[in-house]
Amino acid sequence: MRKVSLVLLGAVLGATTVTVGSELAYFANARAAVSDTYRSLNLFGDIFEKVRSDYVEKPEDAKLVEAAINGMLTSLDPHSSYMDAKSFRDMQVQTRGEFGGLGIEVTQEEGFVKVVAPIDDTPASRAGIMAGDLISAIDDESVQGLTLNQAVDKMRGPVNTSVKLTVLRGTAREAREFRLTRAVIQIRSVRWRQEGSDIGYIRITQFTEQTFDGVKQALAKFQQDMPGDQLKGYVIDLRNNPGGLLDQSVSVANAFLDRGEIVSTRGRNPDQAQRYNARPGDLSKGKPVVVLINGGSASASEIVAGALQDHKRATILGTRSFGKGSVQTILPLGSGAGALRLTTARYYTPSGRSIQAKGIEPDIQILQDVPDELKGRDETKGEAALKGHLKNGEDEKSGSQAYVPPDPLKDKQLIAAMDILRGNRKAEADAKPAAPAPAQK
């Protein structure tokens, strides 16, 4: 028995020795990683001091630090950035639905400022700025070397003052100049009208704090004016809608659903996953829905389209969407320090699809007739073309038509949507079905 006990004791001690050895190795590795990090920070401090003391002109310390922060964040992905106090205030005003500027949603690509979409009825849309345009200069000053926030700040300014934009358009990157007058941009994020005597048309330009209330008001108005069977259904127009607030996209999707998941978000840690589910009560009363999307439909727009598509609650019609499948969290940094816009998660449609760098494929693909002067310049490259974007496998897709005719009578996608709601199968027969996107769990 004594021998057996000694053998067992030896085995336990051996196991303990291995465990302790593994823990010591882990802590040694952790200390080494921390040591490497501090060496890198010391290197940054050395360079910072060299610049302060030896640069040809005396630099501003605050600007050096901000530039270093922006460099770190822009190396992550195209959507993470630092906002100083002023930019943070401007962002808060914009999400409330009113701000000063030109009326364009932008991102950054190849050092240029890229137009994701102009906002309806703003100086930018009236001047002819288009989705996919690259802004190369503001008031003849190149945007190369500027952060996105710095470029946006240059485009903003006092109301009734003018700004000159140099724009590169199309594959040939033909340079054009636009002179725009700044205005107070009051975003009416939801517009609606009755089409004929039987269809409700709802246009959502972006998702602000006012969006769900606008959709709710539109649905109630249509149901009052077209009671019972007179109302054939709804067209929800999300074309060139660059996105906005996540909670508003969830609420809008919920207006057309009675149950089930709307979207889920998954961060780096499994315990950070969140699921957003529909609450009982379909505000649209189960009426048929057609959702219009195109290459300028991004982010929150794709959440709505993806949820209604996966639940087979709506027919998605148009061209492939932008493919921005990541979530940015705004992290305030304390009094007067601004905020951090950081990509913290990817979002997934109810079936588990990540549309990051792939987009939502429409159930029915219909291309617009593009005027001769715009042919070859009517597409946006999408998320997959952005430098540093989050990767999503080998079958990423980029590029989709983003043109919408200003005359509704020439809008083939809108006409097809109304034909479908009215039971005219010809619209579906003439359309080219889009290939379904593979589900990814």
C-alpha cells in the first residue's frame, strides 16, 4: 500500500509540476508581450520628442498626438476613427437629423473622400454629386494626407458660404468641379407618397433618431387613406441610403415583422454577442412589401433588407447592396476629449449571413437605363474595394449600379415593384433573378 501511495503521490506531484511549469511559461510569455509593447511605446515617445525638438518648424503637440491616434485607427479598417470634441458634437447633431453642411455621406478610399450617397434635397444632391464620386480637393486643397474627419470639417462651415469640390468620376476618373453653397441640412429621413390609389411608397434616406416615428406615421396614413383591400402593399425605398443608427434599423424592420430575429452582432469575445428580436405586432398588417436597394444601400439599410429577405417578408429588388457588415460603437473619451468611433462587431442576418464585403443580393435584379453621359460612371465599388476593409472569405463581391433616375416615370425598379404588388407577373418574368448569397453560420 505504501508503494502504491508513493507512486500516486509521485504522479500527483508530477502533474502539479507540469501545471506550475505551464503557468510559469504563460506568465513569462505574457510579461514578454507586455515588455515588447512598452518598448514600442518608448520608441513612439522617442520619435515624438525628436519631432518636437528637431522638426524644421515648431509643431503643435496636440496635433501630433491626434495624428498618431488617427494613424493607429485608420490602420484597423476604413470605419474606425477619432473624433475631436467638435466632430463629436457634429456627429450627435447629425444623428438627431439636423446639421450644417453639404448633405453627403462619405467614407475614405485610396486617400480620397468617397461619396457613399448624397442626401435627398440638399446642396450636394441638387448640384449633381453622385454615389461613387471621389472628392480629390476642397477649395483647391488636396485631401491627400487628411483624415476623413478633417476633410469633413473643411466641407462644413457657416450657412450661405460656398465651397469648391474637385470630384473624380467614373473609371477614367474625369475631374469635375462643383461650387456648392452650404446650408442647414434638415434631414427628413422618411418621405412618403401614395402611388395611384393602391400602393404606399416610403423613402428612407438614412436612419436617424426620427426614422421609426416617420415610418410609423406613414403606415398609419396609408392605412387611413386606403382602407382594407384597397391597399395592395408597400414599396420601401432604401436606395442610396448610407445607413445610420442600429436601433432605428431594428425598429423599422420590426414594423413589418411579428416575430423572429432581426439581426445579431458578434464581437471578438463570444459573450459580447447580441440578438435583436421582433416584438409582436406587425404595423404593416401583413400587407405585401417590396424593398428597393442598390450599390449605395449600406449598413442599417442592409440590416432591414436582410431581415425582411430572410423571413421572406419582402421581395428585395434592385442591385447588390454596398456590403458594410460591421458595427461601429461611439465611445466618449471624457469631458472635452471627443470620442472614439471603433469597429466592435460584425452583424449577421437572421439566417446567419455576414454581408461584410459581399452585400445583399436582391431576389430580383433590375438595372436602370443610364443616360449616355453617365454610362460607366453609375456604379459604386462597395465595401470590398475599400483599402483595409474587414475580410470575409474568398467570395467577396464589389461593384453595383447606384443610379436612380430623377423622374419616377423612368425608374424601372420602382415601376417593377409596383407591378409586383399589383399582381402583374410580367415584371418578375422580365427580371434577371440574382444568385442567392451563401449562408454563413
